[in-house]
Amino acid sequence: MISTGFVRRVDSLGRITIPCELRAQINLSARDAVEIFQIDDSFLMKKYAPCDIFTGEMDELIEFEGKKISKNSILKMAQIAGFTIV
């Protein structure tokens, strides 16, 4: 991991400010969602991008009951269920 040289304090509500230079590098805008992962004693923040719940694919997503599913996954499930895809 490369040090950015930025140090920020956590405020009384548990928030930190991400420097604008770092936000610009990943095209993170105000109100964008981020995912936070814990790795041992560290956190990794990543710009959130919705993906298929089965494959992680990010193309041609359809929302079904609050979950994202790609068209490819839907086609594969239809084939497994015995439907003929034309």
C-alpha cells in the first residue's frame, strides 16, 4: 500500500474528510456511495459500483426485488430451469 501523505482526524460523529485530490483520482463526487472493507486493522474505501449478486458482473444489470442481476445470469438461470432461449 502506498502512503498518500494525507492524515485526517476523525470528528466527534466518526467522520473523516477525504481530500479532494484523492476524490478526483477515483471520480468520487458529493453524494456518491462508497463501500468500506475491513482488512485486519485497516479500512479500505472503494467507490461503490452495483454488480450482479451472483457473478460480480457490472454490465446490463436489472433490478429484481432490490437485488442487481445481469442479463447473462438471468439467461443462465433460465437455461438451468429448462427454458429454451431463442
